[in-house]
Amino acid sequence: MITSVDHSSGTIGVYFNYWNSAVDAILGRINWDNEIHYLINSRTGYKGRVVLWRGPNGGSIGDGHGRFDSDPNPYGYNW
């Protein structure tokens, strides 16, 4: 679940924030910092590649942050 969309850069909506414990539970591990994953935005249906970090980097709610890649499917991943 996305908890906020702010960032230390001052941009709104480029980055998203979440609770690391939720990602830990989904992946079943805690060593995922700076990894790329494929996700689906359940609200918009947007599918793509994201990078996830364990630090909040200015996010107001949550202890981790991430962003969708500018090229959401560079390897032709089949959904």
C-alpha cells in the first residue's frame, strides 16, 4: 500500500512511499534495498518496473520509497 507520494527533491507524485515491513512480508526477506521489481498499480492498472529503497528519503508517511522506471518494460516482460 502506498502511504504518500512526496520526496526530499520536492517533487510530488514521482516517488511513492510505503512501509518496509509490508515489502518484507511480500518478498519474504529484508535484503531487497535498491532492487528492481515488476508491479501493478491496482488503482490505475499501470504495470511496470519499479526500484524500491528501504529509506524514506523525505517521504512524509512510510519508511521506504520507490519509483516507476521511465521505461516500464524494457525486457518485454509478459504480464
